[in-house]
Amino acid sequence: MREVLEYIEQNQQRFLEELKDFIRIPSVSAQSAHDTDVQKCATWLKDHLKNLGLHAEIIETKGHPIVRAQGGNSNSQNDTPPKRLIIYGHYDVQPDDPLDQWKSPPFEPEIRDGFLYARGATDDKGQLFCHIKAVEALLRTRGKLPCEVLFLVEGEEETNGDSLADYIRQQKPELAQNLSGVVISDCSMYDENTPAITYGLRGIVAMEVQVKGPIKDVHSGTYGGVVGNPATALANIIAQCISADGRILIPGFYDDVRQLEDFERDNYAKLNFDDQNLKKELSLRGLFGERNFTTLERAWARPTFEINGIFGGYTGQGNKTIIPATANAKITMRLVADQDPKKIGKLVKDYLQAICPDYVNIQVSEPTGEKPVLIDIHDSLVQVGMEALKQGFEQDAAYIRCGGSIPVVDTFWRELQKCVLLMGFGLDTDGAHSPNERFRVQSFFKGIKTSAWLLDNV
């Protein structure tokens, strides 16, 4: 690996400038005004991968295009096909507003205090580019790759598009050939000094609730005490769903929850998470959650019930003494291993309808969701990934879970039945989706070295 690492060291500045060029394209998939930019970004990426010597193409879809590029060891000395590794990423980014909170223009990358600041720096252009530059380093120093590499890079991740999922299902027989696994770097390290493999993701169920009372808003003096208030009814319904300490009260909700194993509890304890730092970071008086679980256990391995928005009635300046006609809430639940989104969705919908008081009507939208994911840490690809992180970051890696969801992970696992390696190079504090998004420059270079080591040992 010496010549590969030397190549990476010698080309660091060029790699960084190329990443800046990639980031300058405002590929905001959620806004139709940027459709041309999204297409431009896909073309830029395809051309860049082609110039490295990969067979690269744009796959048109009903939405934004997929960039596919592959290459391998063409000098194989035997008839056994080389093992394949799929590398996933996305080239689309979040909108840049609110603009007035950016310290530098979001699509003009700027380096400050050892970080590259720009929209897409960590989510996901910077992390994806680590793998691209690792492939370049291997090809330029050896003329071939140690395994076949297939990049699948989508342009709809930030809009929850399903074009890539459809493509994976359609091309499953071909994609699964000689597959060792899938690598995704759209997640985080544990902290700035500790690289990590993410082996668990929470799933999600989402729904909307509307409580209806009178046919229109009515005077609270004339009708108060006679006509039931939908906002009050909604508040009472929600209060029957979750306790003051975060325990979900819906019968049967916890039936399938997989309990933490002893090694997981021990592992989380060794990470020495500092509750005080979290409270300081978010200006909190205290933390919230189920008793008898630590902060990391609650955030990574326990389900949740959240009100994402609640609204109804008059919210303008001053008072308006009414009983509102309707009240609404947007609800999501994070799920953990063995919980099924369809089962939980039905359970919650039925419960909400059952506890609704008879003086109002309730409408609950059809639940939507994604399954939780738990990856076998003993899989050989995970073990190679742990060693690659140790080599690239010169630090032992940790096993962590993530409280969020990455729907494509379940798609890859369900369709291809191979390990998905979640190897993040960014940080939770990088501000993905927020103003002043950033990516540590040294993590970018270390990520390239990690990827090169991974590819060399798959």
C-alpha cells in the first residue's frame, strides 16, 4: 500500500480542489428550479469517473438520473470472476436556505479552521468523493483494482425518491453477481477522534392526524362548555400515547422490540458519552427519555413517539376567542430491530381511533414507513471495514448505532442479501441539512486512505 498512500499524500491539494468543483454545482433535488443543475452534476460526476478509467454512464429515470460506474481487475490470471463491491452515494443536496445564516456562500466552498464549509460538504459529496479518490489512487499506481467496484450514485436521496430502489429491484440478478457487499458513507464517526462502523439504524413510521369538531370555528363564549374543543381533544389523545418520561403507552407497541445484548451495553458504556456536553450543545435544562436506559441506549436502540408538528385554531397576533373546527398533528415513530412498520402503523392508527372521544371525529392518514436495520458485526466485510478505519485514521474504530433511518440500506439488504457496511467519515456536528455545513479536511484525506485499504483487502 505504500505507493498508494504516497500518491494520496502527493495529490491532496488537487483532490480538495476537485471536491470543491463538485460541490459548486447546486444540485438541489427538491427544487425544480435546480433540475438543470442536478443534471449538470450527474454529468460532471459521470465524466469524472470516466476519466479515471471506469465505464461510466447516466441511467435516466422517471426522476433524477443515477450515475453508474464500474471497473475491476481486468488482468485476472484465473477464470474466477473477481469479487464485486458496490459503493453507494448521492450527489443531490439539501436546499441552502436560510441564506442569511451562512457565514460564506453555500455553493462557494471555503476552508476555515480545518473544515471545508459548503452545502454537500459532508452530505454526501465529500464522503462519496473519498471512495472515488481511493479508486483513482489504486488505478494510477497499480493500473487495476484489487476487486470489481461498482458505483451507484443517486440524485433523489434528499427527496425520498424511489428511482434507485426501482433500479436495484429491476437489476437485482446482475447486481448480485459475485457481490461481497455494499459500502455506504452517508453517516458519521462517533466523534472527531473515533471512527466507527454503524451497525444499526432505526426505522420509521409516519402519519397525520386530524380531529374535527364543529363545522366551522365558533365563539368560545357562546359555545364554550357545550361544544367539544378539537385542540383539547387532540392534546388528550396525544397524552394517552406517551408518558412524561418517554414510555410509549400504546398497548403492544413494545412486543417485538429486540433487547440490547450485554456486549452492546458494555460497548456503549465504554464510549463514555457525556450528557453534560449534549445539554450544553442544545441549551437544555435536562435530558428526556425512558428510565433504566442510558442516553446512547435511548437514542440508538429504543423506539420513540414524536409529535413533529401540532396546529389548529387561531395563531395570529392577539386573542381570538374561538373553539376551532379542527386540530392537526404530524406524528412519527422511530422503530428498532424486529419492529415492523406496517404492524406498528396499524396498531397506532387503531389505538388513536379507539381513544378518540365521541364528541369529535378523527381522521388518521395511512401510515408510511421504513424498516429498522441491524447488521451482523461478525460479517467479514464489517471486520475488514474496522481494520480499514484503524489504518486510515490511525485509531481503533467503535461499533455504534444511529437513531435515524437510511431507507436505501434496507433496500440493498432486502434485494441483494449481502452485508451493508456503513462507514462514515463525517461528524454529527458537521451540520448536514443546516446552514454552515462542513467536512473536516483531515477526515477527507483519512477517508480516502481508509477506502483504499478497504478495497485492497475485500
